[in-house]
Amino acid sequence: MLDKIRIIKQRFDEINDLIIQPDVISDQKRYIQLNKEYKDLKKIVDKGLVYETLMKNIAEAEDIIDDGSDAEMVEMAKMQLDEAKEELEPLEEEIRFLLIPKDPDDAKNVVVEVRAGTGGDEASIFAGDLHRMYTKYCESKGWKVDVVDFNEGTSGGYKEIIFEVSGEDVYGTMKFEAGVHRVQRVPQTETQGRVHTSAATVIVLPEAEEFDVELDMSEVRIERTTSTGPGGQSVNTTYSAIKLHHEPTGMIVSCQDQKSSHKNLEKALKVLRSRLYEMELAKKQAADSEKRKSMVSSGDRSAKIRTYNYPQGRVTDHRIGLTLYDLSNIMNGDIQKIIDELMLAENTEMLKASDDVI
């Protein structure tokens, strides 16, 4: 492990020199990438310094014990050795996890798309519940949530809602939410008290920067329309709503959340870039058999990942067999405990795959 840490320290020092070079500073794409790598490596280097100190303390204590000439020093050395060995195992485990290769997309902001699935009006209401759950969770993390577009359900909730989340390491956390979410409860419209099963689909896209995707604007048709639905004085009076048609893929992206046509265009382009970026990611992942095997972060839109059972007050994540009887708090945004377990499962899986490297 020390050899691996020293190799990383060399790379860290190299990046430390590179990020102050004028030619690197002037290359925005390279500068951002190197800064991200610097930040990731610094965590390992800092822990590595603690590890090296600990190993040195262990060696010194063992030397004193082996010498045995000073009984008082030997006793102190034995205490020091016991303390150091107690700290060593959890520190090694922490470093092993830090040494797992990071997904470069984990640090990105995200675009989340929640759509009602089977279940009619109840599915739309559930999609609204999921949006509220994610909004509360993101607020608890100090992340910013911005709605891009929405289509309201006839009895409440949303047929679909698209929103951006910006903050630190958002995709690395929110990617676990991608898939089909199922709800079992008595709908508001049910007169005989029968439990129905409905579903909503959650798509989590890493937000693409301009340099991630080369978007040819000659292939994008921009349609400007009046906004619909509730809003301020400008709704239905100005052509502020934007609809983008990406000719090569047939993708359509709408945004009417802002009163400014320019801001709506900016948001819609972010979503379009993110969808195109995800298409490229999907191709890479399809070629990566190990990643395809992962049940945790496959992002398969057709996979049923979680069930919210209201009569029993339980939430079950099917990927890792986790069941929690805390539905009320979870629907109020307390999903960190589920995400922590999913992260642990993915890290353990990745650790097994990278043991030969480490």
C-alpha cells in the first residue's frame, strides 16, 4: 500500500506544478480536469501521510520492545504499539476505498427526469411525491434545485417533471436513484379501500459541460412558444417558452420555467447536452462487461429498484435487499441511509475488482 501511495504522491506533486503553468490555466478544459484530479488525490495523500507516520511509530515501538534494555520504555512502547495497531486497520480500509478508481462523472451536477408510469392519476401523484422527496433531500445537502420543465397531472402531481441539481459530488450520490420506483397504497380516487400498485421512472443524467459534448447548433431547431400553466404576468403573453428539436436523434427538450427566453434556452440546451452525453456514456458502459454486471449503478431505466409500501410503512431497495420501516421520514427526504448502503455495496464490488491493482 505504501508503494501505491508514493506513486500517487508523485502524480499529486506533478499536478501541483502543472496547475500553475500559464498554458494549462489558459486551457479551461484541462485546467478543470487537473483541479478535480488534484482534489481527489489530495484526500489520498493526506491519509497516506497519516498512514506513513503510523507505520513509522509501529516500527519504532517494535524496535524498543526487541531491544528490551529499558523496562519502562518497553512498557510505553507496548502501549504505543497497541494503540497504533488499533488505528491501523480502519485507516487501511479507508485508504483502500480511496484508492478505488473514481468515476469522473461523480463530481458533476445532474439533470433529473421523473415521469409517471403505470397507474394513471395515482402514478402522477407519486411522481410528485418523488419530486418533493428529492427536493427535500437536496436541500438538506445544501444543493440547489432548479425546475426546467413540468407537465402537471390531472389530479395533482406531475406526468413528468425535469429539474437540475447543482452542488458538490451530486451525480456520485443521485445516480443510485435511476430506475423504476414502485408505490403500493390506496389511491385518493379509490372508493373501496383497495391497495393499488403504481410506478414512476427516475432518470439521472450527469450534466454535460459545453466541452463534454460538441453540439452543432445547425442541427438544432429552436421553437419559441408562449408558456402554459400557472405563472406570472408574462405567461401566455410572450414567446418565452423554448422547445428544442435535435434533428439527428429526434430528441425534443422543452423549458418554460423562466420568464426570460434566453434563460429557458440556456436550461434547455443543458438538458439536451446531458441527454446526448448520457447516450455516449451508455455506449461505453455497454462495452464494459464488469460495469454492466453491477446491480447498483447500472442506471437501467426498466429495472424496478425500489418499492414504497404505505400499508406496512416500509421501503425496500431490491438491488441490495434493504428494507426499512421508516416510510414517512424517507418520503420527507431522509434517503441518505439508503444511499449510504448502496454506496457501500458498490464500493465493496469495485474493491474486489481493483484488489489486484492495489
